[in-house]
Amino acid sequence: MQRVGVFVCWCGSNIAGTVDVQAVAEALKSEPGVVFSTDYQYMCSQAGQDMIKTAVKEHNLTGIVVCSCSPRMHEATFRKTAAAAGLNPYMVEIANIREQCSWVHKDMATGTEKAIILGKAAVAKVNLNAPLTPGESPVTKRALVIGGGIAGIQTALDIADAGFEVDIVEKNPTIGGKMAQLDKTFPTLDCAACILTPKMVDVAQNEKIRIFSYSEVTDVKGFVGNFDVTIKKNARYVKEEICTGCGACLEKCPMKKIPNEFNLGMDNRTAIYIPFAQAVPKVATIDPTACTMLKKGKCGICSKVCTAGAIDYTQKDEYIEEKYGAIVVATGFNPISMDKFDEFAYSQSKDVITSLEFERLTNAAGPSAGKLLRPSDGKHPHTIVFVQCVGSRCEACAEKGKEYCSKICCMYTAKHAMLTRDKYPDTEVYVFYIDVRTPGKNFDEFYRRAVEEFGVKYIKGMVGKVTPEGDKLKVQASDLIANKQLHIDADLVVLAAAIEPDKSARPLATMLTASMDTNDFFTEAHPKLRPVESPTAGVFLSGACQGPKDIPETVSQAGAAASKVIGLLAKDKLTGNPCVASSDELMCNGCSSCANVCPYGAITYAEKEFRMPDRTTKVRRVAEVNPAVCQGCGACTVACPSGAMDLKGFANLQIMAEVDAICK
Amino acid sequence: MKVSYFPGCTLKNKAKDLDLYSYKSASALGVTLEEIENWQCCGGVFTSADDEVATKLSSVRALKYAFERNEPLVTVCSACHNVIKQTNYAMQTNKTFADKVNRYMAEDSYNGEAEVYHYLEMLRDLVGFDTLKEKVVNSLKGKKIAAYYGCLLLRPNKVMRMDDPENPTIMEDFIRALGADAVVYAKRNECCGGYISVESPDSARRNSNAVVKNAKAAGAEMIITACPLCKYNLEKNGADIPVVYFTELLAEALGVKEDTNA
Amino acid sequence: MQVNEYKPLIVAFCCNWCSYAGADLAGNNRLNYPADVKIIRVPCSCRVNPMFILRAFQRGADGVIICGCHPGDCHYTSGNYYARRRMTALFSMLDYLGIERERTRLEWVSAAEGAKFAATMNDFVQQVTALGENKRLEDLRCKK
Amino acid sequence: MHNNRYLRDEIIRISGVNTAKCMKCGKCSATCPAYDEMEYHPHQFVNMVESGDITPLLNSDSLYKCLSCFACIDRCPRGVEPAKVVEAVRLFAVRKQGANRMTANDVPAIVDEDTPQQLLVSAFRKYTK
Amino acid sequence: MQKITGDILIEKASALLSSGTVSCVLGWKKGEFGYDVTPAVFSSVEELERDFVYNDFCGANFSKYLVSKTRKLEGKILVFLKPCDTYSFNQLLSEHRFDREKVYAIGIPCEGMVDISKVKATVGEGISSIDTDGDNLLVSTLYDEEPVAVDFKSVLAERCINCKSKKHVAYDELLGEEGDVIENSRFDEVARIEALTPDERFAFWQNELSRCIRCNACRDACPACTCEKCVFDNPASGVENKSPANSFEEKLFHIIRAYHVAGRCTDCGECSRVCPQNIPLHLLNRKFIKDMNEFYGEYQAGEEVGMRAPLVSYTTEDLEPGEALTRRDTDA
């Protein structure tokens, strides 16, 4: 039996106004285990806390019940008080007689009666409390960044800058991501390559950073501070450490008609390829679906021309196992497919393109060497129609498109329109918009310049149909301000396709037990207060995998994620929440029900030896809870058929004692 | 295979060809079209208002007939198909509406259980375009044919579910199965004007012209359609390439066009 | 025997993150509900073992209500979904045994829904009051 | 005289459309093949019904210009179904006694030797009650 | 009327014992009267030939025995499984309750088992022996000169009348012909009770459950009740309880027990078979099965190893408890 002290707070008149605090203190005196009971005006004040500390010493208290405001308010305070008095902080229970009693009941008699019952429940519970000590686990001081776009690059650089080792896993042959495909960046119009490629080089040269390109994460085990990750390095059939990136093989490769992903299929590459000139690592990769040598065993030209001897047709996929303390997800985004939007004739005409394709068309390293030419006939387009919100802001249950605003399209469309008018003043540029959304530093100014200085024609309305006819694209659209239907003969139509999370994100989320929303964006631990952490401890979010973002926002989030990682890796040990589940192995059946419902993968199974009644030993499968991973929800305790699983701090018997005290 | 067949008003009058060639082709493909007894006109257009009941009863009767015989209900005319399919969807999804309708029905109630196929869907899903290809005797090789869907076959897609409403391929696949070249053009799913030729003949003319012009620009030598009203509008407004029913083309390819026995 | 106005005994299990906070908010906003409701704090609605509910009824509770985060908002991502299935199974079984179904309820109350919390409790108390005392599940030994 | 509230509720009821879902993008009017025939355009129908400004619609010939091609329904990103709104307003108008847009007397002028039955049936269904 | 005879099983078991494939056999041991069959472990051919029996009274489901026997006994255990037993077998494997490697399972056909209480209700007490003759049982009693013929079908156990499957879902070897999953009306009685008014339902269950003497036979026979320590024996569970304290106590016991096995119960019917008070306990388990089928889709525990039961699973679109109850009302 505990020696319980009861402290009833007046909270000025907040409680004392509707609850007879003295009567409560008096009534609780006779509860089992209670050896001291008193009341005071402000229990949370220094004087009130001192009163508790003194009482602990004078009455040898082992448990404390404070009848006061909500535990969400002052539980932490009183736990500290208990600790200061030499008690285990978890020997404190709060009876909420303010928010859930004095403030919601008007009658003194009723309020007092209820406060006494709530006090009794707290006393009944504290009698069954046991001292709890948070568990500790070591931290592997290395981080993994999944995704090598600008988000992953920035996160990795920041973490490495703090002195920790970082690995980047990128599924493509080079890091750089979407930003490497962009031409200029809004709102400053500096060239994307000029600001990105130096960072890529920094990554390559940083001793703390390793790049696993053309690789993917295939398995994640463990928990915060102690992740075990399997990385699959896909065979690129080129020895990475030997290849100098000279490009001789590219020139000689006979398979020259492979659609070039980097230019979105608008030109061709060879079967052995380097995605672009500034690729990091600058190493060739053989596309096994295109290479004659790999498919039919004939050719081998690249091997002959490679003076370094880097070609290896026998290379196999390689699996690497690594340990990390923290994982950052930076898997990015892709434009959605335009398949379902053929009212814009995307499948029917080469001159209907997406905005990302437009970036490549205007990029000096793109398929047309930076000249804005129509993909169909290579002619200069004189009339260009930009359509915004293609697939964004659709009804939730719509069969095509996404419910959310893709956020970046308004700005890049303004950029495209402005750059077109700047370079080719003879071009008519129309932008059809629903709303122009420019909340960002210098964003609206940028958009207004497009209209006012560059003469881009912004039309409030939407395009309804694009009809390719002859060499024109007949655009039928509405102008809601003029209340007219417009018919424009355009040469080029550019669709601002909605963006969506990369397809690799969903299986990754499963591996990480990190949650996602219905759109497959990763969910943050708190939408406002913990925006770069996933609810799964040790997993952090960087960039567009969490929601649509432009470059400045991505970079700030990347830095924020890095600082969270650094904060974690700087610790030698992690202290957990002690209110976690634990299984009594003598009672555990090993049936897996608990592991089935655990949202965190905190439960594993071990074969353990047990002494049987007949003195033999038998091996049995039993559950083990990892206290560093368990968050204390209690789902397992109810799934457990034998009652072996219980939750510290909210044990079966404790809750039943509360029930009994209330119903008595 | 036996199916319940709803011909519709026009097929018994101005569009007798559409009806005749449907029968001939079906029998060549081993499908028996059982004309629904005492079918009544579908009404031509579907009234989307939920409180319109009486105008939809004829469709429900046809649906119920097919359901009770455990046969798919096959239609040819785009308008009939649209009205019947939309009515069936309303019977499935709108309980209040279905209750009202069922109060008009004798005996058992009906709740949208029947399966409705357009003749083209029957060819694709029940017969199979591959099977169709094998049965072709007069290949239409070299002919450049444009499919004209109009609006009623495809929309509203939520209900019709025939094909991608913006990039349909069923009629193109049909054309290719007959050996001809399918001409794809953007206006194939735009409206010809429909019944507006009563109210604003100019509007119908503009719409129809735009369709024909777009098809021709894409290289079409012939347009096929499933809808008598589409055919009428396109032809009346001066189409200078032939506009024919798809079943006529089918009968020709199957070699049963002149067959007098069917 | 003295005739008293019948006051039901209601046990409310509230999850720490949403519903308990919702109850606190009801307090902050001074929204009244009957004192018959006594709240037990649990980390998550999925911590509520059907045995707790049966125990409450056994010891004389007249109604038991479980409150958790709205579906999709669980602090532990999926706890309330499990709670929903468990309570569905249990409530249906109690109904099958002839226990009035109005004595049990599962409600989603967020931390922002103080008003909903108070309204729910008012409604539930009213509903249970109308049924009168729980006689079908209680343990006679424990009756005062 | 009906008040706006009554009219609005009635149109919403007949159409089964939630006009509040409209985000005013104008795609319905962009896609409408009968746009130029109309005094009020599809997006205006939605917007005016939403705001209860329905009398002008009832008195407008625009009611009879819709082709029921459903392009606006399929292409609306928000699932608003403007054609159903137009239809509901039209029904409200023609359901009044003597408000038929077309009578049997009009038929001879319309019909030529190729006119499909379907055209007359459709027109009657749309323009009369 | 079993189509397969004990002799075939004895022959099979003896061969496996002699070859050393298995070290013992779980089977049915004959009693004094032919109908008082008990489960037993046989470890020699002699024992088998002397005591082994397979007849219309071999209802016992051995799956549960495997949990303790595989731990205690060395070598492989031969177990004979009727179709319904194989579901329990799989379910226990799903729960990792025994080592599959230590078991040699032989599936045997079952034509349904006889409920001796039904026989007694027909011919009275004092049964001395029971033989079979075609579709009839020939029951000899101490009081009748001639054996009384009883139609086999009329005395089938309730669970066998509503047999859910003649198909074995697990075995190493199959004797006799394989059957199929059977369309059955096992939920009809649950539906009938559901359709009663709450007062009638309460009266029904009060009448049934007040007979409970809390002997724990249901728990002890139940193949889902294999917990290392039962919650009712565990002081830390809060529901520890040993005796029928009053007429309401056992209702809680049975609700808790049914809830504990919900999603894991294969509907084998052992609980009702062994109940000395003839309480239709399976109607509680079937209620859970029926509900979960209706609310979350068809689920048959033990159909395959490794399935995820409805109560340890969810979808974001699940019914709310209130919706579930009203939907059932309207469907009924």
C-alpha cells in the first residue's frame, strides 16, 4: 500500500467557487492509503509546491494526488515537484477538478460530490502506480537521406556541415532531381544549373557525404537512433570508381534512339548514357532494356572504346546494409500524367506540352539548345497559350486530377510567359488562370511584371478544348471578365500539370511505418509545430514529399529537417517515454495479435527458454516491446488475448481501479 | 449468344439502315438480337432532374424486361443508349427515384440490375474485336475513316463508362478491326448540335461544320456514327464526305450487307 | 423510501490527445453538462479494453461512452480505427444479449470541439436517464 | 411572385446540384458548344442560381440553347454539373402552364424528308411539358 | 455413419508408428459403452489395436492438444483431423502456438457426429451399446429387449447439422475423399435471436446463461483458448474469477470469453458440445462471426495460415458502431 498525500487546489476561486475544497480534502482522508490531505489556494505556485515537498518528507509519502486543473496543464509541474522531493515523478496523479468539474457545474453540492469521486479515482490509481524510469537507447551518429534532389542535397550538406556522416540514396544515375531539369528559377530568374550544380559538386567533394546513385532503399528495420537499412545498388554495368565520365562510350554506342528521360523524351540518348553534362557522379550507366550486349550478348563496343576499362557487363545488383540514427525522406514529386486530360489534346499533338517540357525546350542544354521551337515542326511559335491548374484543385472524388493546389504553377507559368516575351517579343502569350496565387517574397511583384512590363495576356478563365487542325491548335476558352468565349489559333499550348508525390514514396512509407495522407504526401508529426518530422520518431521530411513546394521553401524545409537530425545525432543517448507497453513473457502466447495492431512496429518476437513445471525447459515464442519505439497508445493491450501485454502508467488494474472508484 | 435488343423510334423509320445492318451483322457474328416486346420510345434525351419520373418509365420497362430474361440489354442508337443507361444509373444510385418508379411497375421491383451494352461495347466486350477481325471477309484496307462519337455515347462518363471520354478508342479499334485506318481528330467527341437544329439551326450548322472540317483536316474520307441525329445534322449541314452508320460499315466488312436472308 | 430524482452514472473514457482536451476546452468555455459524467483519461481510444466497459456496467454504471480523435486524426495514426471495430463488435454483442444499446456510445471529439463534447454529454445523459437504471448487466453484490 | 430563396431552393432540389462547389474557373463556359447562342452562359447559370438571381434566367432564351452534350459536366474539375442546373431552370420554366416552347403546330416547318424521329422527340422533351 | 472405419486409421497409425515417422498418436479411445469416447495419446501398436476407435461419437477436436503435446513429447505426433478440426489447426498455426514440424496431420472425412443427449432424449437412459445399421443407429438399452433404431440424421449434433465445410484446409496426408466448403444456414439461429425484441433477447439469454455452473468446460475444450494463462485465472487482469457468484456474473464471463476468441474462433462448436448444461454457447461466437462478416467482409478463421483477423485490422471507411447496429436492423 502506498502512503498517499492528497493536495486539493482552490485555483483561487476557479475551483473553490463551485467545489468545497476543504470538504474534498476531508473526504479523501479516509480513502485507502491516504495519510495526508490538505488544500491550498494555488498548488502550482512555489509555496504550493513547497507544501508538497514538505509533506512528502514529513509524512514519508510514496504517492501524490493533486486535485487541480487538467493534467494537460500542470502534470509536468507536479512531476517535477515530486522528483525534487525525491519521489519518482510517475508517482503523481492529477484529479481534474477544474476543467472537468468546477468549470462545468454550477451547483456547489454537485461539484463537491463529483470532485470527491474524481479524487477517489486518482487515489485508487496512484495506489497502483509503480515508479517508472524512461528507457535509454544509443544513437548511431549517421544519417540517411533518401532522394538526391535539391531537398536531399541541402539536408545532406547541412548535416555534414555539423560534422555527421550522411549517405544519400538516389534512384537515378545522378543527383540533382527536378531542379536540374529547370531552366531559370523564379522570382530572381537566376539559372537553375548555376545555383544547383555547385551544390552537387559540394556534395561530391564532401568527405562526410557518400552518394549511392542508381540505388534504392529496400528494407528498413530498427527505430529512432538505431535504423538498419538495406540499400540496393542497381547494376549500372559500369565500375563507378574507375569510370572517368569521359563520354567516349556515348559517342560510339550504336543504340542512339532511346528516348531521353532527362529531356522528357523530346530527344534521344544512347543505351550507355550520362544523364547530363554536370551529372554527379559523372559516371556512365548502361540501360539494360536498351543495350544489345546485355540483351543479346552482341556488340560490346563501349567496352572496347573505354580506355579506363570501366565497363562490366557481368555486374550484379548489390545489397548494402548500413546503420543510421536518423532518416530523412526527400523523395520529391513528379508532374501527373496528362492521359486523362485529352480535352487539351496532349496525346494528339506534339505541340501540346507540359510546363516541365517547356523548361527543357527553353534550356540551353535541352533538345532545342535553348531555342523555343515547336516540337512538331521546329518552327518558332508565335502564339502560345498557357493553361494553369491542369489537374490541380479538382473535386476530391474526381477521377482525374488532384484535390490540392500544386502551389508552384502560378509562379513558373509567370516565369515562362515572361521569359518568352523577353526573348521573343513577337510572340503573343496568353495565360488562362482561375486564380493567380503568389504568396511569397517578391512573388506578386514578379507576376505583375509579367503583365505590366512584358505584356503577357492574363485571362481569367479556363481552356475547354484544344483542337489540332492543320498546323494550328485551335484553343476554345472562356474569358470570364469579358464574358466571352475565346477562340485562339495557337502554335504551342503549355499545360501546368499538377504535381504528385513520387511513386516510390508509398512503399517507402510502409517500410518506415511513416504515415501518408490520401494523396501520398507524407504526414508531418504536427502540421504547424512539427512540420519537418514524421510521426515516426527518427524519420524526417524534406521537400515536396510532404506537400507541393517551390525551391526556396524546399531549401528552408531541408535545412529545418537537417537541424532536427543534427539535434538528434548530437545526443549520445535517447530517453524515451516510460509509459510504454510491456509484455509479461510468462503469459505471452506469442500469437502476434499485438504486433498486428502496433502502428510503430515496436513489437518483435523472440524464441525464449522457459522452465516447465516438470523441470524441463522448453522454447516458446514471446513478444518483446522495444521501449524506444513504443509510443504508448495501448492498442496492443486490448488485442492481447491473454492479458500479457499491459501499458505502464495506464495498466489494466489502474484503469479498473478508477472505474471501481467512480462506480462505487 | 442471345441479347435483348432495344432499337428505338428512329431505327424503325428514318434510320432503318442502322437497324437492318445491326441485325445482319449480329447474326453473322453469332449474336441473336431479340427485340424487346412492346418497347416504347426512350424519349430521345435524358432529363437529368431527379423529380422527373414518368419520362423515364419506358426505359425502366425495357431494362426490367432484359433483366428478367437474364440477358444484356443492347442498344444501337446513341440517344437510346444514353437515356437507358442514365435511367439505369439513376435506378441504381437514387433510392428515392427508384422507389417512385417502382410504384408504377407491376409486380417485382427493379433496382438497376440489368447490364446495358451499346452495340459497340457488345462488339468489344462480348464478341471481342479480335474475333470480329477474324470474321471480316471484305477488308476495308486503305480506307481512312473517322469515328464520330458525338456526346451521348461518352458523357456523362460517370454513368456511361464506355471509354475515356476525352480520348476514346472503341470506335477507332472497331475501324481497325475491319481493316481500315482510323483517323483520330479532336472534335470526335464534340457535339453536332443535336436537337438544337429546331431552335437554332445556325448553331447546329456551326457545330456540325467544325466537326467535319476537323475530321477532313486530319485526312478522313468517311465519317461513321452511331446516332441518326448526328448523321442528320452532319449531312444536312453540308458534309462533303460520306457519313454512314457504323453497322453499315460492319455489315459491309462482314460481307452480309446485301444478304437478304438476315 | 425517499423518492429521488434519478441520476444516472456515466463513465466516459477519453483519449488524452483529442477528447480529453475537448473536455478541457468545454471547461475553459464553461459549457455545462451534468456532473453524472465522470471522465477517465486513457492515452488513446484503442486503450479501452471491452473489459473496462463491462467492469463499469458490472459495478453499476448506467452508461459508458468512449471518446477518441476523429478518424484520420489519431495521435497514434490508427488507434481509433481499432477502437471503432472493437466497440462495434462489443456494442453489437451487448445489443444481442438484450442490453439496451442506448447505454453505450462511441463518439469522435477533437481537441477543438469543446462544444461538441458538452453537447454529446448532455445528449448521452439524457438518453441514459430515459432508460433508467442499468439492471441487466450489473453485479448485484456491488449494489449499495 | 416567388422570392429568390424559394426559387433557389427549388432549382437546387430539382437539379440535385450543389452550386457552392463551383470554384469559378469557367471551364464549363470554355467548353460549351452553344456559348455564343446564350445570353447567360453555363458558369453564370451556376453562379446566379447560387446567389438566388434566377428570374433573369427564367426569362432568357438561354434556357433553350443548351445541347445537353454534357461536356460541361465531364470537364468540370469540381463535379458541379452545370448542365443539370440549366436543365432544372428550364424545367421550372416549362412546367408552368402554357409555357411550352414548342407546339405541334411548329412541326411542319421543322420537318424535312430526312428529319429523324429522334430530333422531334428530343425537342419536344426539352422544350415542352 | 462414418464412411471411414477405425481399422483403416489404426492400420495407418500403426504403420507410421512402426516406421518411426511418428512417436505417438492423438486419437479417440473407446469407453465402456461405445459412445463415451475420450481423447487419448497412443504410443504403441498394441494400445492402438486395443483402444483406438473412430465412430459417430468422435467429436473431440485435437488441434488444441497439439499446443501442450508438441512441447511435452519428443518426436512427431500423428493427429487425425476432421475437416472442421483443420480450421482450428490452421488458426493455431497462425498464432504460432505449436511447431508444425512436430506434427504429422492426417485429414479424415467426417459425416457428422452424434449428440448423445439427443439419442438419450429419444430412447431414454441406460444405453448399453450403440451399433450402426445403414442410416440408422441401433441403440441397445438396459431396459429394452430389442435395440431401438434411431435415424442418424435426427441425432446429429447441432454443429454438424450446420456443418460449414467438408474440406480439409490443412493436412500432410488425406484419407478418404476430399469434400467442399458447404453452403449452410448456421447463422439462422443468430438471426432469429437478433430479430427478437431486446426484452425477449434478454429473457432468452438470461434463461440460457443462468444455468451456467462456471465449470470452465467451454474454455478448456475451446481450441482458441490456449492462453498460457487465462485472463480469468490472472489476478492482474482485473476479471479474475473462479465461481458463479450470482446469476449475472456468468454473463460477463461469457461475453468476455466470446470477445476474447472473436476473430480467432473457427466455429468448431466444441464449447457447446462439452457444456454439461447444454447452453448454446456457439450462438455467442457465431454472433461475432456473423457481425464481422457483415461489417468487414467474409472472414473464416483458420481458412489459411497467416490471415489477419478483422479485430486486428481496419479500414478508414469502417462503419461506426451506431451505423452498424441500424444497418443490421434494416437488413433484418
